[in-house]
Amino acid sequence: MVSTNGKLLRVENLVMYFATLRGPVQAVDGVDFELGVNRAVVILGESGCGKSSLAKAILRLLPRNIARYSGRIFLHDRDVMQLSDEEFRQNIRWVEMSLVPQAAMNALNPVLRVGDQVAEPAMIHMGMSKAEALEAARTMFQRVGVAEDFLTRYPFELSGGMRQRVALAMALVTLPSLVILDEPTSALDLLTQANIFNTLKRIKKELGTSFILITHDIATSSELADDVAVMYAGQIVETGEAKDFFPDPLHPYSKMLMASVPRLRADQDPQFITGQPPSLISPPSGCRFAERCPARFEKCSEEPPVIEKDGRKVRCWLYA
Amino acid sequence: MVIEAPSRIKPEMDQREVLLSIQNLHVWYELRRFGFGIVGYVRAVDNVNFDLHLGEAVAVVGESGCGKSTLMKTILGLVKPRQGQVIFEGKDIAQADSATLKWYRSQVGYIQQDPYGALPPFMSVRRILEEPLVIAGVKSRQERLERIHRVMEEVKLYPVEDFLGKFPHMLSGGQQQRVVIARAMILNPKLIVADEPVSMLDASVRVEILKLLRGLQESHHLSFIYITHDLSTVKYFSERIFVMYAGKLVEQSPIGELLKNPLHPYTHALLSATSDPDARNALSFREVPPGEPPSLVKPPTGCRFHPRCSQMIQGLCEVEDPPEFTPVPDHRVACWLHKESGGD
């Protein structure tokens, strides 16, 4: 990621394991990545590869059965992992980074007016009065393209696309520098989806917000992405700029993932990846993709190094 | 408006036998107040006509709420139309008695969208697949088992013995969807209706399942109705495409022709909103028609797309419902923009 801007977020060796009866699930296992100011990184991967867990790990939204949580997260060059839970809640969550959770449109409280719900984070985290917070909510509604008179409506009175915009307004109302979007449009219609991505692009331009977009929809993700990180079995296997990644992915898994995307405007036959991702309870030693990889060789039984190549990073022996 | 019968002037298509013919179909849901007194209707499907040939795969594309699921349910005989016919091999399913319906249901397979929701959690794969056979009156246990084995091999759930005793929660999403497909196929139907069969699956598995369905469709010479909102998968799957908007069929065409030459402004919008993975996408905004699909309780007068259409003709589009025009052979569109280019 070559960027003249300073780095907004730097994640180093982030680890999050869940305790289960059969042993710890290594959902996030040694993740490193960086994100520049006013950039968007998309994290691609199949379900169960740990993408949503990564979002939760960055925001320190830990489930009760956490077995291990370590690593370093620098936000504006400040290691937020050193903060206590209370400091993190007061100064980081919503203030600096916020989350639009998966299926956020269905996560709104059905018995509260959406305006009040959007105002709430501003009151709690920014110490605004109710009137100020409602004003902030009103401004944010305009930004995300929801009519002002919707402030006093209840979630059931809004369509799916509108509710998704409300969830987005809620994440943005405190003007954080980073918003994490977990599958923001997967339940929405095509035109609504295109509309929401237009809104996200505009917000990125106008407010200078950075985004982490978590999705398995590769085609749509290219609407917002400056950078791409591919995740497989709890690890990031490739990072790079979108303009390099989309035409020419490096890691064999990224290549196969890209080849599986049906395309409207090209005639190549989409391919599928045979086999299943490995269990995260006892992942194979060496490269975790080796079992499904068409290019594997003897080396692959050893843990692959992260290779830097023209500003891109890939975790694969082929490039060593 | 005068309702015309579907035209049958498709020379090369017509050599195949018509399996299913939808004529003048209206499906309206009643809106009641306090349980009595009809206060209005939801016009979920409004005057839809098409023919489906034996061995033909068609895709129905549209946004949620456009009536595509209602159309599917009517075809499956689950919803009774208010008006119009669903003719399958010469029998009108909309008016059929229960014996005909029972026969009909053995001729039509249904592949649900969410495989986990579609499979009963308390039944093993074997029982799930055996049930349709029992209902269809296959008495011999041996024959039932043989047919289960055959269909599971066809959907590539092997080794079969390993899967027979498993329950749905023990299977991956792709395997669950294979069981759903096996269940739809087990009575050797002539027609399969698939409602977003891959939308809940991962990208890599999605292609695998689509290829499996395509393979089954070709080898068994099945007629196939593929309901989806994902235009990028359509061309790998079907020969013709129907575009639905607000309860109406606005455009129908062979797939290659539609992708090259979309005629309806709505189809245009759908195509331009579909992304291919390309870093340049992030640099520009997509053109999206303003607004949202209309309420089907009080649909707009005239063309139902006119409030969102950038090419609306004042004094025509908001007044009169556009009939179907055929500007290109086999390519029909319900839009006034094409009235000059060859009417009905």
C-alpha cells in the first residue's frame, strides 16, 4: 500500500481465538495490514474465513468465549490495544471507529424512532444534548440520502435500502475517521446496492472517512476499494492496491477466487474451487491453502513467508 | 386495455413443444381491514404472458417485490390466480382438482433459496429424499433406495452411504443445496423452478452449483425457470430472460440479444448497476434511476416505471399502459419508446 498520506490504522499480528469444547478456534491468526487516511480496504474471503471476526477484533467487540486476544492496533500512531476497556469504549469506539454490522437493517430497534436511534451514539459518545444530537442526525440523514421527515418514523415504515442508510447514518453521526462495513449490501436489491455504493463513495469524498469493507461479493466490492486484502482460514494471504489486484491477483487462492466471479461483460467461464476450507480448530501446518492449491509443491508443507513484491504482499512460496 | 393472447410467431423456437403456457395471468392478494371487507388488492402479478418450451431454461429477473416470487408460487400451484391460466401439458393448473394437482406436483420440482431453511432439521438425508417417493406411491423399499442412490450420485453427493444418515446441520451450505436439488429431481420432473438457488452460497460454491444445475438441465432435457436478481449469472444458465418490474413482464428476449441490446430503460438500469470486478469502478458513480419500486396496491398509472424513467414521454407514458412491441424478432418489450420500431 503505497500512500503519501500518513497511516490511519496499522494492525500487527492480531490474534483472536474462541474457546470451544473441541479446542480454540483460530478465527483471526496473525493478521497484519495497514490502511491510509481516506482510503477503503476491502477484505475478501469465503464465509468462515474470519472476516467478521477480524472486524470484531479491531473494534474489541469480544464474545464471552474469547480464548486469546493479542497483537497491536495503531490508530493515528497510538496503540489502542494498551487502553483499558473503558478508555477504549469512551475514546475509540464510535468516536474514532464505528461499525455497520451485518444485516444492520434488521438490527434497528423496532420500538424507537429511527432519528432517536441515530442520535443516541452522538449523545453517549460526543456528550451532545438531545437537541444537538438530533440536529447531527438530521445532517447525517441528508448525507446518506434519507429524507428528513423519516427522522420520526419507525424502522418498519422504511424499506430495506432506507434502513441500511439509517444504519450507515448511525455509524457516521459521530464523524469517526474509520467505518467498518460488514456485508453492507448483501441483503439488498441490485439498484439499491448500486445506490448505497454511490452514497459511500460520496461520503468518502466529502467527509474523508476511511472504510474497511468486509464482503464476499467481489464484483461489488470493487466499487469502493482502493486496497484489497484476501483472507483465508484466519490469515491474510494477499494485500495490494485494487488497481493491481483485480487484473492480476498473485496468490493461487486469490486467482481462483477471482476466476469464480461470474462476469457480465466478459465471456470467460467461471471456475470453482474444489474442496473445503480447513477447520480453524486444527488448521494444517504449513500453507493453509496447500490442500486445495493447484500449484503446491514440497515447500508448501512449511509455513510460507510474507513476500513483498512491487508494493504488494503475498503469503506464498511461489514468490519466495 | 385489450388483452391479447401471446403471439406464437417464433419460428425456430416453436419447433419445440410448449410445456408451460402462462396466459393473461393476474395474481392479486386481497387487502382486508379487521379481517373482513376488502379494501384493496396487491397486484403482485398483472397480465403476464409467456410460453416455456420443453427443455428450455429461462431466467426471471427483477428486484424484490416485483412479483417474481408470486409468479413462481402460481406456477407451482401454491397460489390461485385471480384471472388467467397456467397451462401445463394442456391442463389448466389454476383450476385443477386435487388429483391433477398431485400429478402436477410430481412433474414440477422446486429448489428453494435458503437450503438450510428448506430442509427439515429432524430428518436425515435419506428420509428427506424418501418422502416424495412415498407420497408419489412408490411401494417398494428397494426401488426407493435405488432411486435415492441414483439421484444422489447425480447431484454428486458421494459416497452416498456417508450422506444417507446425516442431518441437514451436519452438511455444508453447498451440500445442503445439493440435497435440495436431489429432492427436486427425485420424481423425474419435467420442469424445475429454482428461486435464487445460489444467492445464499459462497462465491466459489455458487459456480459449482450453477454448473451442476446446468448439467442436470441439459442431460435430463428439463425445462427450467431460474429466478434471480443477479444478472451476471444469468447468461451461464439460461437461453431466454424475462425482466419483471412491479408485477409486469417488461422485456423478454434471448439472453445474448438482451445483454447486447437492452430495450427497456429498466433493463438498462439493471445492466448498468451490475458491477464486474474492476478497480476503475471506484472512480465513478453508477447511474441509478431515482426512487424505489412502486407500491403494488396503487401502482402508477400507465407504464409503472414512468416515475423513475429518464426517457419518459409526457402525455403518453403516464396515461396509457404500454403494450408489447417486437422491434427485433424474439425480443419483446413493453415500452412506448419502441412503438415506431414495429408494433404488434
